Amino acid sequence: MEKVLKSEIFATIPEIDEAKVNTEIAKALQNFGKKIIVLDDDPTGIQTVHGVSVYTDWSKENIEAGFKEENSIFFILTNSRSFTEEETTKAHQEIATNILEVSKKAGKGFMVISRGDSTLRGHYPLETKVLKDTLEKDGTTKIDGEVLMPIFKEGGRFTIGNVHYVQEGDYLTPAGQTEFAKDKTFGYVSSNLGDYIEEKTKGAYKAKDVTYISLESIRSFDIDGIAAQLAKVSNFGKVVVNAVDYVDVKVFSIALIKAMAAGKNFMFRTAAAFTKVIGGVSDKPLLLKKDLVAEGSTAGGLVIIGSHVKKTTEQFEELKTLDFVNFIEFNHLLVLEPTAVLEAEISRIVKTAEGHIQNGETVAVYTGRKRFELGADNKEEELKVAVKISDSVTSIVERIQAKPSFLIAKGGITSSDVGTKGLAVKKATVAGQVKPGVPVWLTGSESKFPGLPYIIFPGNVGTKTTLKEVVEMLGRK
């Protein structure tokens, strides 16, 4: 499978009347009436929405609070991409059980979206299967099928001809040929999503049996045809949705709502585009410094870099060209040493970082770039070491007492732990995005630093200069 020139393949996709689609999706959403619960396997899934709540645990109290909100959609941060299979199984059983109980009490129907990675990493198909099995256990809920829709336009992820692509420069590379497919824990080889499903389910679901929603059907606005395809899905059959833009997600959603109104029920494993559309979230301009940093703030900013994907390392190299940023390296390999050695390293970093923040200087704390490897047969052990490193980075934020003017965390596991443990956030509100696909939390009153603009910077989003641009905008005095 070859990479393709984006402009050439996009030129073959028919145009569609977007105004007509916008009118029809607005009508469809008015009558949808379900509470939409998005389970985010890392905190970057809010990268397309604004004005929605994110709860950082799945207690019945929080789910009940989400059901009571006027918003049709709320997020629960599970951070389960950092979990072992056993841990995420237990978590998703608890989540589904609590959702069912709260839904019955509230007398309101619901839809669950498992928001996963647009480059196909994560505990798939385990998490959606656990959710389905748990929701169906009491006999009141039946899930007919599962929709796989990893489009994320802002990040350059598109599905065309059932093949999922990742944009690299002017070209689209089949996902199975990217660095993301070589992930130590969640690697895969297939770029065709039907083959990916067969690969990940170990043959339990065959590519030939998958229902494919084509761009031809979508761009011809064949709502009845797509709804008819969905009506035939049963026994947790898999549905792959081709899409290159929000308009494609909207057309599919109109047909989906029609199929659901006729009695069909689905589970969803999607990237961030679907949550914005089905949640009816409007567009919003990118956030600026005046929207985030309090006027007159004299404190410096804090940047935490934990991710080791190639894009983060490239962005980090660009960040180092900013002359007003102070850099502190955390020797992450010390997590393997005695506790006292690690403690001394963390204390050194906290003291230095705090001094810079109090002096009004921006400081970047980063983990060493040398990767830790145990070999192909130790995937879960490597994940545990990664979590130890993240715990150490988190403890740095936890111990810093000087409130920064802004905080940026780079990488999924890192940003989740910094938010939930380092900042002790129980509920945040999504302010919007500071760059396409780069979301901002405003931390809640219960958190360590209430009202702090917390920028959750995905490891795999943006160009080489995106991180530098954000830090320059927020941190330059």
C-alpha cells in the first residue's frame, strides 16, 4: 500500500451541498434526545469541543451530575490507554454499571462513545466489548453493532476507500505504515479498517463481513441507503465509516439518528470529529493569550513534556530555540533506581522550576529522550514503567506551590496524570482550542490552582513549530 498525494486523492471526492447538510443535521439533533457520554481514553479527546464538562472519575455522583446538565454531552476521562487489560476491563465494567443505574433513575436514554486514538492505538476491541457485555447484562439494553470512525481532520487523519491515512506533509500515509502502528503496546499492521478489525479481533470479525459506509453514499446524501445499511447490522457487527471532513460525519450522523429512531442501537469507537457533530457543538475561533492568561499576571508559565513520539521530539527541538524559556531535564531512567535517588532528582527539579515561575520566567521540564525498552514480550511491563515515569513527572507538578500563569503538558498519559493527580482536578470545563486539535481546560474550583488555563497538548498533533508557537504566544512578556 503506497502513500498518496493528498491533493490528488481529495480531487476525486465529489462535492456536497454543505448548507443543506447543516440544515438537516440541526433538525436531526433536535429530536435525538439521548444523553451522550464520551469515555476519553486520554485527555486529548476534547480537542474539537468547547463549553462541555469533563469529569475525571466515573462515580455515580459525577455521572448523575452529567445527566442533569443542560448540555446533551459530557466527557469522562478514563485515561485507560495507560491501563493494563485487567485494569481497563474493571474500569469499563464499573462505568457501564453506573451509567445504567443513573440512566434508569433519570429516565433518560443514553449513547456511549469510546473516544479512542485517531491513529488507532488503545485497548480496542477490549473496551467496547466490555461496555457492550456489561450494558446488556440486565436484559434491558441491546447493542446491535459497533461503529468505527477514526477521522480527525485537525490532526490530518482521513478514511478513504476503507483505508485510514495519516497526513505527513503533502502526503497521506496508510496508518499501518506510520510510527503509531509500531507502538510497543498497541501496535498493528493493517491500514484497511476491515483488515484492522479482523487483526485486532483475532479473526472473530472478518473484514468481508464489515459494513462499509462509502464516501460515494455520503457525498450523494443517500440518507435512506446508509440507514438501510445500518438497519441490517446485528450481533455486534462492525461498521466502518469513510470520511475526510466534518460534512461526511454530519451526513452519517443524520442516517445514524434515523436508524436509531427505528430501534437500532450502536456502540462507538471514534476519534474526536464524531463527538463534536453528535454533541451539536458549534465552531469557535482559536483561543488567544487574552482569553487565557490573567491580565497583570507576573508568574511564569510551566511546560511539561513527557511524550516520546517522533513529533513531540521534533516540536521539543523547535521549542529549544526560544531564548526566554528555561529548560530542566528529568532523568527518567532514575525510576529504576532506589527511591532516595529518584526523590533527590524530583526535589532538584521542583526547587529550580519554582524559582523560575516566581521570577516570571517560563520553564520547561522534560523527560530525557532515551527510550526505555524491555523487548517485544514485555509490553505490559514497559507500560508499567511508562506509568512510573508519568507518576514522577506528575509529582513534580504536585509539589510546585507557585501558581504558573499557564500550564502545558505534552503527551496523553502525562497530561492526564498532571490534570487528575498533579492539579487534583475533579471537573473541568473545556475552554476551546489554542491550536487546531490542542484543547484547553479551565480547572475547577476544587483543584490545586483554580481557574488555571491547562493546555493539553497531544503527542501526535501539530507541525514541528506548533508547540513553540503556543509557548511563544502565552509566555513571551
